[in-house]
Amino acid sequence: MTDDPWGGLLSPAMAEALDRWLLTEAATRDRSVHTVTAYRADLLAFLHFLALHWGESVPPSGLARLRQTDMRAFAASERTRGLGARSLARRMSGVRSFLRWTADREGLDVSAALSTRSPKYTRSLPRPLTPLQAQDTLDRVADHGTPWVGARDLAVLTLLWGSGLRISEALALEGTDWPFPEGLVIRGKGGRERQVPVLEVARQAVVRYLDLCPWGHQADRPLFRGIRGGRLTAGAVEAAMRQARAALGLPASATPHALRHSFATHLLSAGGDLRTIQELLGHASLSTTQVYTGVDNAQLMAVYHAAHPRG
């Protein structure tokens, strides 16, 4: 059962309800461990606030008392504690999901609480690398004192830039995934599967890595291996990227994930349509992909202002 970090402010019935909701989210919506952990923290913060706000621990049936004023008071409390608008919007989304689930289970009317609007925030634009910066980064990563490590990091980052993979997706590849088919099936967020193309340059990078890797290719082991032979970690790839960007004088935004951003913006700049890019990235909603049009437009305006005689 969920531990109560605030010493008895969470009623046993509410703790049980929270545990069941989290299990339901993980089982029926294929939430990741990270997402479930974040949801737990969000709900504990909300339920802790509610107990203090009402002066008593709250059973699930007590959530019927919620009104817009309570939700607004919680939001104001979180903002006072320094929570940003985007994080608060995510927190409120989790709270509403829990309220809907509890209302269905307990037969409650929580419509007043659910009608509370989430805070608005401006979605920040992705910061991709230019094609030249991306290539320079790959060249620098490959230049490692241990040749097989450089070849490995080059292969991973080439997949991120060439196929739009998330770092977690690349590192989840198994020995059985090799050799890659023309369309590699990737299982992404929410258990959604998609098929991505694999460039020949990426295949050749993996071939070179496997030729140099001390363990070679083993079907029953991870495709990308760490120094001791276990699965390669995201931290090791991020460290390689940090060293490369420091050597090249690139900004801190030049992370492995920036190569996935670069994949999307470079395709869009070359005339790719948003629907296709959405499928390749594995976005559940087109609105998530549309953020890249802002990047493309920003680049166009920068070129315009730099080149136009009256700019």
C-alpha cells in the first residue's frame, strides 16, 4: 500500500484507492514506471493539501465535496511553492484522471471539480541541431579512445537522427532485432508500435560496432552493450554527447533527444508532411508534432531577417 509521507493525513481507504488507480493506469493504459511514479507524487501532493485544507483525512467518498474553489486553492498553493505552469498542468491532469476513476467507482458527482481549467502555458520550441552540427557531433562521438565504444555511440546516435528514435527506444533494442529489416518495428510510449525506416548509414554503423564489440552479436542479449557487457544506459550516451558538444562549442540543448528533434525538423524543412512525421515519431496526437512547424517557421524568419535588405 502507498506509504503516507505526511504521517496519517492519508486515510487507509484513500491510500488503497490510490494504489488501485495506479495499478489500473499501469495495466490498462500501459503507463511507464516513470509516469506511474510521477502520478503517485502528484496525487499525494493533492491529497495532502486537501487534508490540511479541510482539516481532516479524506476517504474516497469525501471527494464529492470538491468544488472549484478547492481546486483553485490547490493550484495557488502549488504555484506559491514554485511549481511552474507546465508542471502544474500535468499535475492537475493526473488529479482529474484520479477523480474521474474514483467517481465511477464510488458513484460520486465530481463535475464541479472537473470543470476547473488547467493553467495555460506556452509550449517551448524544440531546439534541434543543424545538419552540419549533427554531422559534426556524430564525427566527434566516433573519435573515442576505445574504438568499439566510439562505434557504439555513433551507431546509437545515428539511429536517433536517422530514424527519429527516442534514446530509450534505441537502447531497448535486443540482439534479436538485428539485422534490421527495411522497416524496424519500435514499441514506444503507451505501448504504441510504429514502423521506422533505417538508413543504410545506420546499418553500416551498427555493423562496425558489432565487428568491434568485445561480445559481438548475441541474439539473447541487448544489442547495445555497456562497458561491462550489460545493457547500455542513457547516462553513458548523454555523457558522450556532453563531451562532443563541449568540444564543438554547442549549447547545452545539444542532447541525444535534440537529434530526434533534428530528425523531425530536417524532414519538415525538406517538404515532409506532418502526418507522416507524426507516424514516424510515434506521437499519439498531431498537436504534439505541430510544434515543429514553429521551429521551421522560426528558422525561415531568421533567414528572412538576416538576408532581406530591409531586414
